Amino acid sequence: MKTRRMIAATFLTVAGLLLTACGGGGSGAGGDGPVTLTFQSLSDQPAAIAATQKIVGDWNKAHPDVQVKIVQAGWDGVYDKLITQFNAGTAPDIVHYEAAGIAPFATDGYLADLTQYLPEQKRADIPKGVLDSVTVDGKVIAAPTELQSYVVFANKTQLQQAGVTIPTGATMTWDQLRDIAKATTKDGKFGLGWGLSSPTAAFVALAPGFGGKYFDGTGTTAKLSVGQGEQALPQLVDAMAHQDHSILPVTLTQSGTKALAPFYAGQIAMTVQGSYQAANIAKDAPKGFDWVVLPPLAGSAGPAQAANPQTLSVNKDSGHVKEAAEFVDFFTGTENLAAINEADALIPPTTSARQALTTKLGAKNGWKEILASGEYLTSAPYLFAGKYAQWKDTVATPAYQQFLGQKIDAAGLAKQLEDGWKSVSK
């Protein structure tokens, strides 16, 4: 990504031409009517789009002098789109993205510090690990809006038929998962299916449960090391797949969504998925399909998972930073966060909104366990490693695929991951 200094030189003429037209993203300064703020939203599910529109409508009704206009966008290619927008001075006032993606824009100085605009009560309502995930160089550069965790969906009937006592505690261990997978692997059926065609996100997100960090440092100076904590989960999956033979082999080469088909068909008793899949399972599972969500998974270091929340940030060059930040504070109120997360089947990032949604939906299938998993989400160093996205796509994913395909061993995996990071971070 280009730095602000480089951009200032490269785009000096363009910036001059855009100044009058764009005015930093907002309009209405100088008494020419209400201020208009642009809000680039990435919500792509109908229910979430409707919930976003309602929140914006409620704001606009209550704030006639500060109107918010939604600019609908999509997740595909949004990183490159934001680079182009910030380079050209056409970025929206309010930016919807995610912690891992937005951090480099904060490092390059494009985002306003929201610390002074988010009330202390609001910041205290966000668990420390989640707040840390949107804090760069001591500045809160985004407000978290939605979270996901990895959970285990289980076919209750198959577990019961195998004589398995379904776990009901606050958490369950990975060893318990392994034992249940063994017990339900029989008669041509498998205990577990896990769509790991792109395994890096899951392995990195779940590593904190084993004490894994992957990265030390931030930005271009971040260092990567692969030790026991980072290797624990890949090695467990390898053992389940190739020693226990309890994982349906084809799912290791499939996406998470593809792995739902054998779950519905009774070919696998359990599947590890992003928590948001609860909405799809409730909608798409065959009639009479009796499914449950098992308690949050705990490794040797506990049930921690890395939080990579969806976020709202404010363009530092907006002509109306204060007003944009006030809208972000409004959007992340308890009632609004509960509504948007219910619509997206995700986990609110504040304790109050999570409690509100638990009260409303806790009796519905899966919601109690999914919302409980939100208690264990924490920050992780990979969020602030400058070349993480490039390393993930070009180094880590191919290396993990080779490991799961038994083409390299654990030592070979560690070497590829570490050498690959040194190469991309030069």
C-alpha cells in the first residue's frame, strides 16, 4: 500500500481537482443545507441490508441536519477498492470492513481516531480482546459490529445412536471432539466433516486456544514463528484424518459450505463451521433433521479464538469526522447491534448486545452456544502483520493443503510457513 506521503506527491493534481467535488466525502458544510455522510456498506444478506437501512433511517429521522446515505458495495475486491478510493480522495465518510483488512489503512494514516468519540461506557462494554483488535498504535481506529466463531454442528440423532452423551458444559475439549468423531465413525459414515480447502483462516483463528500466536510485532516488522501452539491443531486434524480415519476425506478439499451437504445427508455426524452457518442450516436442512451446536471448543490454553470483527471506521479526511463518528456510535448501540447480528446470524461484539440477543434467541436452536462462544474471542497478532493477506493466500494455504494431503510433514510445514513469510515480508 502506498503511504500518504507518496500519495500526496503522486496525486497532487488529482487532489486539487477533487477538492471542490468531494470535500472529504461529506457535503453540506457552510450552511448549505444538511450535512450528508456517505456510508459504504458491505452487507450482502437481504435481512442484514434491511436491518442496516432501518438503522440509517432511524438516524436520519432523528438527525435532520446530518443525513447518512448508504452506498451499497460488496466484499469481493473491497481491499483494492479502498486503496483506490483513499488514493484518489474519494473514500466514503464511513467505511464498513473488518479488523484484519482495515488495520493497514490505519497504519497509513487514513482513519480517524475514534477514542474521543466512543463513550467510555461503550468501550467498557466491548471485551478487551475485541477492543484490542481495532486498536492500532493506541488509537481506536474502528468500532466492531459483528463477530463469528468456529463451532461444531452435530446431528443429534447420529450421536445418540452411537451411544454418545452430548456435551452440555460451558466448553468442550478437542479431545472430546476427537472421541465423539471416533465413536460415530462406522457403517461407512464418518464422525466429522471439515471444509478445509482454504484452511489458514481457521487454523490461525483457533491457534490461541493452544497458545499459538504465529506473529510477533506489527506491520512490516512482524516476525513469524511456528511452534507447538501453532502446530497443535493442524497435527490434530492430520491425526483424525489419517490415523483415526474419522474425517470424511473429501471435505478436507472442500469449502465449508460444500461440507454441509454430507452433513444433511447423514454421511457425517458433525461439522466444524463458521457460526453464521446456523442460519443456513436452519433454512436448508432436510425436514426433521435434528441438529445441535456443541459447546465452544477448548484447547490446551482454553477456548480462546482470534476475533476478526466486522468494523465501521471514519475517513480521517472527511469534512465531518465528528458527525460520522457520532453515527458510528449510534450504529453500535445495543439495540442496533442486536438487530444487525440477528439478521446476519453473527455475534454482537458488546456484552450488552450479546446478552440482549441471548435473552431474545437463547431458546432457539444453536443460538445459546454460538453467543456463548463470543465470550472467548480475543485479539491476535496476525491482525496487525502487514503482509498477512499475501502470506495467507500465496504461502500458508498451499502449505497447509500439502500437509493435509500428506505431501509434507510437520517440520516441512513449519519451514514453508516461516520461509514464505520471510519472502513476502522483505
